[in-house]
Amino acid sequence: MLEKNLEKVPYGVARAPRESLLATHKVLRNTYALLSMTLLFSALMAGAAMAVNAAPLNPILTLVAYLGLFFLTARLSDSAWGLAAVFALTGFMGWTLGPLLSLFMGAYANGAQLAALAMGGTGAIFLGLSGYVLTTRKDFSFIGGFLAVGLLVAFLAVLANLFFQVPTLALTLSAVIVLLMSGFILYDTSRIIHGGETNYIMATVAL
């Protein structure tokens, strides 16, 4: 549909915008295709971790491994090896999630239903916010600085709570992180459609 509409534009009148829109459309298509595959792979790895009753990893080691895989993915994002790196990153995230899901489901009689509800809610929020940006094409670049500062503060608070174990702080952090991640969905989707992110591997990691 996008290509058909663009064919109606006289050649030479808006060649640059035409090429830009086609490039953006390609990045979006590749991003959502890769995002779907990596989410499925992450879910499979989480299921495998639960099946073998894997023990939770040390939080510090998990963070170091996650950051290492993230920077490796960024370094290789312009090559075919970037695809292997992004699957390694999302697979690792799924594996570390497995033990947490097992603990959660064991702690509550309706743990499986709560986990399914959380996953469904996450999917609905993502589709709703992404759909809003894609439909309205609003530019949310102005919230980038606020999100970066908020994420840094939340990260430091999470580290602090690992030592102090304050239940109310954990609940507050959960709500704050949900809001921050919702903001990042708006921000990252906006960057893609406005040409701020042209690498679909990094766009996938961001989303």
C-alpha cells in the first residue's frame, strides 16, 4: 500500500521523501519480524529453564552478562553476526527469567494465571502504544532525556533495594519501571518512523 501511494508522486518532485519512507517501512517490517522471533526464542529459553528447574543466577553476574551481550550486539549490529548476538541476548534474558517465573508460580496458588495476565497485559500495552505512534506519527523525541534520567534513577534504586529489601520500595519501583518502559515504547517507535533509528537489530533490542 505504501509503495502504491508513493508511485502516484511525480518523479523528481519528492524523490528523497519517497526513498526515506520506503527505508522507514523496511526498517519497521524487519524490526517487528525480528522482534517476534526473538520474543518467541526468549519464551522457549524461559520454558527450558523452568523445565530443568534452573537456579536463579547471581544478580550482579546477570547484569554483567546482560551488558556484555548488549554491547556485543551493538558492536555487531551492522553485520550478519549481529543477528546471532541479538538471539544470544534475548535467549539469555529468557533463561534468567525462567527461575524467577518458577519461584513466582510456586509462591502463589494462581501464579500461572497471574504470569499469563502479566504477559497479556505487557503485549496489550506494547501493541497499543506502538499502534498509537504508528497511526498518529507523533514525534516523542522530546521525552528522551527524561527517560534516560528516570532509567538511571530506577537502576540505582533497584541496586539499593537488593541490599535493603524494602517491600514498598520494590512495589513502587515496579510501577515506575512500567511507566518508564511505556515511555520508551513511544520514544523508540517514534525514532524508527522519523528516521532516528535505521538499524533494525538495534531497533529490536530497544523495543
